[in-house]
Amino acid sequence: EYVYLNARAFGSYENQPISKVAEVYAQDSLDPSIRPPRYTDGTPNESVKDVFVRGVQLISKLEAQYYGVTVILVAPDSDNLSILQAG
């Protein structure tokens, strides 16, 4: 159920040096729907829009399930929360 908060999937950039991941962030600023290249082993690749939709789905689900209750979200990295805040 809480896969909604999984870290963003970077496809072929997974486990690469941070300098390589910076290339993905540069593409994000040009177009939030661009996905990093897929990797040959099937590692998922997500665009900023994909992560945003996943986050909105989580918020919607939590609002319905815990109406009137304060909920604190903790994410495994800052991308998810930053993308939600910017949206």
C-alpha cells in the first residue's frame, strides 16, 4: 500500500554517480514528462509527472481513509515531497 512513497525510479541511472543523476534533473527542468532511459534489467523509470501522480493518489487515499486526522508523511528521499510541494 505504501509503494506510493517509494523513491523515484531512475531507470538506467540507478546506482550511478550523483553527477549522472544530475543529468536527469536537468531534463526535468525542460519537461516534467521526460523519463530517464530504461535499463535492460527492467528497472523502472519515472518522470516528474509520474511521481506527482503517485503522490496525489496517496494524498487522496489518505484523505479518504483518515478524514479529520492529522497524518505525517515520511518519504525515503526528498524527490517525492519536493515534487508534491511544487505541484
